[in-house]
Amino acid sequence: MSRICELTGKGRQVGHNVSHANNKTKRVFLPNLQNVTLLSEKLDRGFKFRVSTHGLRSVEHNGGLDNWLLKTSDDKLSAQALKVKRELKKVLAA
């Protein structure tokens, strides 16, 4: 399972551990991912996502899952999130 946020696309970053003697060794910074169920008001159901805590705060700041999906570009979203976005656009168009 890849360590990538399904809504923001935030993934791992690479850096260094730096010792007191200034020796540098490679290390990996992983995002803080949580399994959450986000509710869609327009579709009237919940969707399970693996989201970073930063992404979860962003969704809440934008007024919920529906607003977040409509504002976010498709290249950041996972396949499941894109599917939900297409469903949402169908409901809004009807």
C-alpha cells in the first residue's frame, strides 16, 4: 500500500539524519495518513479514504468533501476520488 494521501497527493519526502558530528544519512519522512470516512452531502453517503491529517484539515476548511473535490485538480486525486468527483458532477448537472 503506497503512502500517498488520496485527496492531496502528499507523499513521502527524502532527507537526512544529521548527527552531532555532521554525518548525514538518508532517511524518509512519511505523511501522517489516517483511514477516514468522509460524508458527501450531495450524494448522501460516506466514502472511505486514506487521507493525511493536513488533507483532512483542508477538506474541513473548504466546507466538506463536495467542495474540496470540485475545487481540486484531477492530477492530485486518486482513482477512487476521481470516481466520486465524476458521480458528484453528474448529480449537480441533473
